[in-house]
Amino acid sequence: MKLLKTGLNDIAKIRPDSVKRRRISSYDKTGGNHDWIDLKSGELVILGKEQATGCITHLWCTMRCKSKYYLRNIIIRMYWDNELDDKPSVEAPIADFFGLGHAKREVFVSSPFQMTPRGGRGFNCWWPMPFTENFKITLENDNPDPLNFYYYIDYEVYEDGIENSESFGRFHAQWRRENPTTPKLINGETGKKFKRSKPISFNYTGGKNTEPLKENFRILEASGKGHYVGCHLDIDNITFLPFLNWPGEGDDMIFIDEDIDKGVPTLFGTGTEDYVNQAYAQAKKYFAPYYGTIKPGGFNFFGQISYYRYHIEDPVYFNKKIIVTIEHGHDNHRSDDWSSTAYWYQLEPHDHSLFPKLFDRNGRKPRKHVAHFFRKALCFTFLAIVIMVICIIPFL
């Protein structure tokens, strides 16, 4: 079997008899309507496994849990072709894997991921995930409360194997977080301190970034041969009151193979908004197949922001090693809560030591800070005043 493209330009192609469609799901095997699995706090289960040659084509899930940050405390892991339990190819919190951080769900549409109405409850993934011997997908409930989990794993089995199977990479995903990012406090050229009360100084009048591999936010580090296919970036902007509080302007810098030892970016970008194919401090939701803004932040770009950029038409190839980075503000002057999920394909085995150690429950928890509290208090106060005025006017 030759692993074929799927989509409109290939849908009319009749497959050989050796190609079989398969599904593993949470359906009620008694014939009833209990179409989910129940996981106790701390429980880890195998969602699905198959001993065959084939390709996962679609994942869908939805869930219920009373824990506040449950979407950061459900961990999904994926293994290809007899990988060891402590060396998964995919390891990420569930919502972060499906395209959005901050322990949030939100309606959005991209090519590889969608979260659907109502309220982003239906999670979909369309990345193809080939395997030649077997696959295994596990789920861990690290919430203090029990979890109800519904799911589909849709895949194909190729009874005649995959032609040139050694030329197909395995799918990988890696979650990272810095809370907060470490700011550069002094302008290396002038020796002057940067003031948090003047965020514009962080982004437009900063110094020069001479150590990007050391100071940039690291989205991905992997070794072997493969290609990087994109990421989503999730920023909690913790600077509230000053104006011109745009947390971007950080250049993307991707280091490939020999350029890593030289410390010179192979691919050099011009700003956070530019890397995600947008411009001029985007402040609205926007969903395109390969790039977009799921959460634009609140007033003055404060709070939770999420961008995505998927290199589906323009994968970034590497032969030995790749390090994908981006500045947190020009010259890394910003101190915000940054996280990301990177996606890539590579030939196995992968170097699992390059995966960051997954944080515990407290380390994964979304950030709380005083400005969030005051923002909500101001909103409620304003709403209360409006209601009072509306109620009083008829009696005047």
C-alpha cells in the first residue's frame, strides 16, 4: 500500500482491498447509552492500541470534570512501534494538544485542529499519524475529581504494509512552559534599566539580542531527521495598566543542523505577529487554515492570548537537529507566562531527553495575579452602576 494523500484532491481514488477502516471509541458495549469511560483521580488508562500497519486519520473527544483546571490536568500520550512507556512521542495536557492553552476551550477552526460549539466542547485533530508495527494512546486523569471521557480514534489498517515505510516520519508533540519568562532588565547598549511601567521600552527601544539560544523562549528542541509542522503560542500578559502594552515584537528564530553550533538562526523572522502571519498587534479573533488568533487578550492586550501557526504548506526540514525559538518581546524584555505546543514528524528513535519534564499539577496551573482580580472587579462595578442607573431613571 502506498500511503496516499487525503482530501478533496484525492478523495475519488479507490483504495485497494487491503485497506481497512477501523475505529476505537468509548461506545457502550452493552448496547446502552453510557458512551464514555470513567476515570478516577490519578487513574491512567489505555484509550486504544492496535498491532498492525496503518495510519491514524482523526481523533475526537469531549469530557466532563468538576475540577477547575481539568483541561491542564488530563495528560494524553502517544506511542508508535513499541516505544517504551517513559518515552512517548506525544505528551501534553489535553486541551494544549488539541490546539489551545490556558486550560481553556474555545470555538475555533484551523486545518489540523478544531474546537466546536457548544463552547468548544468537541475537540478534533486531523494530523495523520502513521505506524508500521503498532500504536498506543493513553490518558491520565491528574485532576482531584473523576473524569467522564468520550472519544473516537479513527484509523486505517494496511494489510499489505506501507510502501517505502522508512520514508515516513512519526508524529510528535511537545508542551513547554515558562512562568514567567526571564526578562532582560538592562539595555546592553546603554546600560540603562528598563521600567515595567513603560512597556513600549521593552518592545521598540530595546537593545540587541546577542544570545538568542540562551534567552529566547524555546518552542521545540528535537534531534534526528524530520520536519517541524508548527505550534500554538499561549501568552498570559501580566502587565496591566500601562498603555502600549503589546507583548509581542519578539522575532522567531529557528536554528537547523550546523547553525545550532554557530549560534546563528537559519530562519530569522521579524516579530511575533509576523510569525503567525498577521500584522500590527492583532487584537481580534481570526481563524485561517494555517494561522490565526484564538484569544486576542483583553483591554490593552492584557490577559490570555493564543496564536497558532501551522507549517503544512511550508514544513521546516532538519537533518540532524532543530531548535525553534521566539523572543518574549524584542530582545526578551518581557516577563509573562508563556507556553506552547509544538508539532513535528521525524524518523524514530527520537531523543526523549530533549522533551522538558512535564510539570506537576501546580506547575501546569494557569497563572493568577492581582490585575485579573481588579479587572473583573471593575467590570462588575461598571455593570452594577449601569443596572442601578437603569432602575433609578424611571423614578426621577
